Amino acid sequence: MERPIPLPSHIHYELLLQLLERQTMFAVNQNSPQQEQIHELIITLRKALSQQKQLEESCNRANIAIEYHWSLNNLPASSYSPSSPPKDN
């Protein structure tokens, strides 16, 4: 049996979007380049969540299990992390 595909929990996207929309956007001057950058970041995050949902639907159609992760702290020791090289055997 194949291992489930690890994906970020949707709440991560929601938290970032709420922070950007409710606090960050209002902390910068209106019509500033920074406000435009924040707006673009919000759009990008919404697209990322939408693309993840499309991936989830594709996995469901292919009967591929998905495992939502809330943190990197709970990953098995054998998992490869891009920030650290794979272990030599």
C-alpha cells in the first residue's frame, strides 16, 4: 500500500489570508506599492489553495490517499526534507 500524499492543512492558507487581508493590508499606506504587493500575494495564496484542491480532487479520483499536515514536527524520521539532504545508508 502506498503512503498518503502529505499536503498542508487548508487552515494554513486561511490563517495567512486572514492575516494579510485583515491586518497587513491595513498596516500599509493606501495606494502604495506595498499594498499592491500584498494584494498580489493574497491572489497568489488563493490560487495556491485552489490548485491544492484540484490536486486533492485528482487524488480522490485516482484513489490516492491524502494526509493533511499541520506542522513539519510530526513527520516520520525517514521523510526527506528539502532543507536537509537525504540520509546515507
